[in-house]
Amino acid sequence: MAIQADDRDATAALWTIFDERLINHMELEENDLVPALMRRNERPARVILEEHRHFRTRLAELGEAVDLHTLRLTAANAFIEELRAHQRHEDKLLYQWADAHLSTTERETFFARAKAAIPRWMNRTTARAEPVG
């Protein structure tokens, strides 16, 4: 792991990819799934949006630590555990709900958009992460 090896360049490059992909993932959910949940059950939708706000704040804080070369493995691991807990929570609040309540067309549209976005994220972030020279 780049953080553990104290490889600052690799850590910064990997962080850039991670940050962008997580933001894009949250935006996709917020644009495509959360509004549908909000129309039908506002409270869980607001919980997800609040969790996303929290993760954006944490991304900024940890990104600053990456920039200052002060990010520690324990902080990165704690953030990953937060994300895993969010994933489990979101699976119950959002994805299981979407599977049960969205029409087949709505689900297929979301997954098609998500699938289409992955190569775009890969191309945009991978090129930036490659070492120069």
C-alpha cells in the first residue's frame, strides 16, 4: 500500500482516483436513485444525503492530509471502515428499496448509466495517475 510505504507520489495519484470515483458514485446515486426515494420516503433519502455530505467533508480533510504528506494508514483504514458501514446501510436503505419499488425501466436506466460512467471514470482518472517520464 502506498501510504504504508510512504510513497507520496503514489499516494497522491491513488487518492486522486479514489476521490473522483467516490464523488462520481455519490453523484450518480444522488441524481438517479435518491430523488425517487425522496418522493416516496423522505427520511431515509435525507439520511443518505447527510452521509454523503459527511463523506465529502472527510474526503476534503483526508485529501488535505495527502497534500501535506500527513495521511496515516490508521486514518485511511478508519475511513474505509466508515465507507463499508455506509455501503451496508445504503444497501438496506437505498438499493433494496430501489429493487423492490422502482420499475424495471427505472432500475435498468440507473444501472445502464452506472455502467456507462465506469469507463469514463477509468479513462479520466487513470491517465492522470500514470507517472511522468
